[in-house]
Amino acid sequence: MPRPFLARQRGATLVEVLMAMLLMSFGVLAMTAMQAHAIQHSQTTESRARATLLAHDLADRMRANTAPVGDWGAYDLTASAAPAAPPLADACQGSAVCTFDEMAAADLAQWQQQLADSLPQGRGHVHTVGTQADVWVIWDEADQAGAQAHDSCPAGLSLGTHTRCLYLRVAL
């Protein structure tokens, strides 16, 4: 027996409503994943910007401290895979006269402290040859693949899988 015109179904069926809710939930899930990626990349960008500023800070400190006869070896610093607490060198604090080596030790101690305070597991590595310095800023970054993250790291260091390095060559 055919249904009368007014008795026919109007609106959406339960299956249509469920499909619409399913599609909407996938959309919300995708938007949440994009937001999480954006936050992670902004943290990565912030760490890289801080590392760049800290590398340039040491370069400026080295240029301000005039080396005797181009001997910049006092600024050589080897980074360990597990960063230790930076040494405190206050020999030049409040002193009118400070030797090159004392100033270099104070600069490195302050720089190491800034690295530890500004970056996750932050540490530095410096190698000087003649009037050039190679400066590496090393820190841990959770979203890095091991092989790609070590491209800019100094040779010979045993580093974790999430280690990121920034390299800067400086003319002194």
C-alpha cells in the first residue's frame, strides 16, 4: 500500500547523520594535527634563532678581545656529548686589567652558561686556526631524524639521535 504524500520521510536518515559526523571529526582531527605541527616547527625555529644569536655573540666577544700575535687558542673549546655544568670564571669581573687568556676564559664560561640556559642540552664547540674560528652550537631537538640532524656537527663527537648543530665560521 503506497504511503500518502504527507506520511513520507522528511529530513536526514541516521546513516547520513553518522557519515556527516564522521567526516566532520576527521576534519577536526586534521586541523588539530596541523596545529601541533605548527607549534613544533615554531619551537624549532626559535631554537635555531637562539643558536644563531649565541654563535654571533661568541664571535663578537672574540673580536673584542685582541689576541696576542694572532694566537686565538685560548678560545678552543671541545663539546662533550653530555654537557657538563659550565665553569664559572669571574677573573675579569670588576677588574681594570685582564689578560687575554683570562678574558677568553670568562667569555667561554659566560657563553657556555648562556647556551645551557637558552637551549635544551645546549653546549658549544670552538676550534681556532690562525685568524679564523669555527663555532658550533649544539642542542637537542625532539623532532629531528638522526642522520639529517648531524650534518653540521663537528666530527668526532658521539651525539644523540635528536642532536642539532649550527655551524659558523668567523674571521677574526
